[in-house]
Amino acid sequence: MRGDLIRILSSVEEKANELKLEGFEPDVVLVGKEAYEFIKEQVNEEFGGDEEVLELSGLRVRILEELGGDAVVVDTKALGYAPAARRFRVVQ
């Protein structure tokens, strides 16, 4: 559904903006396998085809199975020394 895709993109942008306000530069969205499949289904339903999702709101997408139905917006350059990540729920 379009509403789910809008909710996900809004969450990515919200978390990225939170990080930017704190001086970080988010560059990656880590998504769990379950979350990725859900996002991919929503994107392909909206735009047709069976394409992989490589980017969300301008941020690269990487799959991290352990996250399950969640996603994390990350500044990979600051991750080791600062709280440069924001997590959110994708699959309700």
C-alpha cells in the first residue's frame, strides 16, 4: 500500500534529519531481512517490476538479518565513537 511506503520513507527522513541536527552525516540505512522484503514488496507494488531496493531517501540500503523487521539510519563515519544511529520499526 502507498501509505506503508510513505510511512517508511518518512521514518527514514525523520531519523536522518535527527542525526543531521546533531552534526552527523547519515549515509546508510541498515534493514533487517523481514523489513527489506516488506519494503521491496511495497516499492514493486507501487512502481511495478521486481527490482532490488538499493536506496531509500538518498541513503544506501544494506541488509543486516539480525534487525528483523527494523531499520537503522546510520552515519558510518561516526558509528564507532558516537551515537550516530537511529532505529525504527518497519514491519508492524
